[in-house]
Amino acid sequence: MTDLLFPTSQNFVQKTLGAALNAGATTVTLNNVTGIQNKPGVFIVDRVNTGGVETPSTREVIKFTGTSGSTLTGLTRNFDGGGSDQDHAIGAIVEFTADAMWADGVMDALENAFTSTGAVDTTKIVTLTASQTLTNKTLTAPIISTISNTGTVTLPTATDTLVGKATTDTLTNKRITQRVSTETSSATPTINTDNVDMHTITALATAITSMTTNLSGTPTNGQKLIIRILDNGTARAITWGASFASRGATLPTTTVLSKYQYNGFIWNSTTSTWDLVATTNEA
């Protein structure tokens, strides 16, 4: 790809060498730089002599990167490969005009954005109105006025597992599902209320003589707890421990034959008990 070169700010700019330009030099001093932009450009020296006669044996096309005072800097000698890097005497004619290298740079830049017919190439640039598919793009603070979903959106299905999280932890963009634990049939089931919201006792095969809780910390006032009980086809007696108390509902004393019994509790920090606020049976 050819470098993008900039033209002069005036037409038909011609200068002379203010000092000799020797082979291998990377800067050149002109009589002045009026009309020459401080940007990459190209010039030709010794295309003609001071009498206007063409001098092909001494011509040299040179690229430069900018200006500094009356000096052009960052020279690339024999830029078009059509001459040679050679000496040029003070007073030699220096011309700034569009050439093949300048045009190639412009064309290369245009081909990065347009097709050969001059239309915008939407495979290379993003337009304001065309429908385009963008891959591996990062949008920073986009403003979306309309959302149109005409395709299939695949949402993540994984559920974060949160272990040992205290009530003061700040969790961002986490999906919390109901924390459920299944307890083994026992006459003395122990309900761990530290990190489980619902406990299920299924296939209960014996009377519950003491329902207790196991706490390593203090629940939050108003924290909820559900205990779901299903016997194995025989109604069983239930004896609740001291950590359970009646509030809006009375603690049930038996299971419901072959149906789930739901008991909803709320933690009462004043009495340090799980107060039953509702009990219901499966239809």
C-alpha cells in the first residue's frame, strides 16, 4: 500500500534548493516553504535545469514527512525508483505536483472505503443507514433508540452458585434461585436455616418427636423459611421444638395424608423464634 501523501496548499508550487542536497541526506533546505503543508508529501528535483531544459539523468523523486522552518524532513530518496539517490546543487529546481505515487496513495485510501464503481463498501466501513452485521465489535456507552428482535436470542442458562455469602455482600448481575434442601426422614430432623430458604421432608416414615433448627449465625428479622412435609402414606404426628412458634397460624400437630404440607415461617428477632404465619396443604 502506497503512503497517503498531501498536496501543496497552492497550485504549481516551484522552489529552488537553498543548500546542496547530497546523496543519502534525509533533510533538504529550500529557498522557502510557502504553500507546502507540514504533512507527508512528494517533490521532484532536477526534472529541468534553470533554463527549463529537461534533465532526465539527474531527476529524482523524493518523499518527505513534514517541514521545519525552510527544511523538509524525513526524506525517502528515489521514492518512485525511476532515478537514483544522487547529489543536487544549490539552486536546483524543486517542483511540487501531483504524480503517480501521490495518486496511488489516494486510490489506496479510497479502495479501503469504496467499491470499484464508487459505492460505499459496507464490508469495510460502517454506514449510518445500511443494515450490516458487525462481528467482534465493542460498543462503548451506546445509545439505542429502538430494539428490534427478529432473530433468536440465546440467553445464558447457567446459575451462579453462591457459597458462604453474608447478608452484607453486594452481588451484581447474579440470578438467585430459591435455595432448597431435602431432609432425610427422621424423628428428630434438624433444619439448617443458615443458607436454605425451603426444606422438604419427603417419605416421612415416623412421627416427628422434635423438630429443631441449627444456626451458626443470626437470621435477619423478617427472614422467610418454608418447611414442606410429605408423609409416606400414613399420617404422622409433628412435635415442634422451642425455636418454632405460632403467630398468624397454629403449628400443625400432624401431617396431611399423602399430600404436601407447607409451613411458612418468619424470623422474629425479638423472641428469637421462627414464627408460623401460614400453613396450607397441597390440593
